Amino acid sequence: MIVADILMWFLLIMGTYAIFISYWLAAQALFPELTDRCRQRIKSAPLKHALIGLAWTIPTAAAGVALLNVPNPLLKFMGATILLLLILAGLVGSSALAAQIGFGLANPLDQAQPWRRV
């Protein structure tokens, strides 16, 4: 393995990590009430809500993929929209998980800047 391969994998992993963090911060900044409600639900019963989300996501994702395979372009667009909304919901939920972890790692500066918890 040459240095270029190592650098490629390193930059791909770090770029993906930076993208996830930026989505989490954007979700926290744009939807603070929603992420706080998600954080409270994660705090109360994490496994229960994860299973409910999984039971809701699997059939919806299957419907989105089925709509993507239909030849009608309008239905393909609806399928892509459904899948993108599921991804957005997952990112907001994972933002709440990141915020919950940040609440466990409290810092005095977090009171003035709540985004730092994410």
C-alpha cells in the first residue's frame, strides 16, 4: 500500500466525519426544539424509540425504493423525496443523540453556547 492509498482512505474517512458533524450542527441550529424533543425521548427510553423508528423506517424505505423502480418520472421523484426525508429524519435523530452525549459531558461554556454540546 502506497502513501497515496493511505492518504485517500484517511481523507475519505475524515471528510465523512466532518460532513456528519456539520449536519448535526445544522440540525441543532435550524431545529432546536425538535432536536431537544428527540433528545428527551432518547433519554427516557432509547431502545423503545429506536425500535419504533426502525419499524417505521423499513416499510417507508421499501416503498421509496419501489417507487424509484417505477418507469413514471413523477413517481420516481416521489420515491427519491421519501428516501431523502428519511435520511433527513435520521440525521436529526442522530443530532439529538450527539446532543445527549454532549449533555453528559457538561462544560461551563456550554450554557452560553448550546451548540457546543453537539
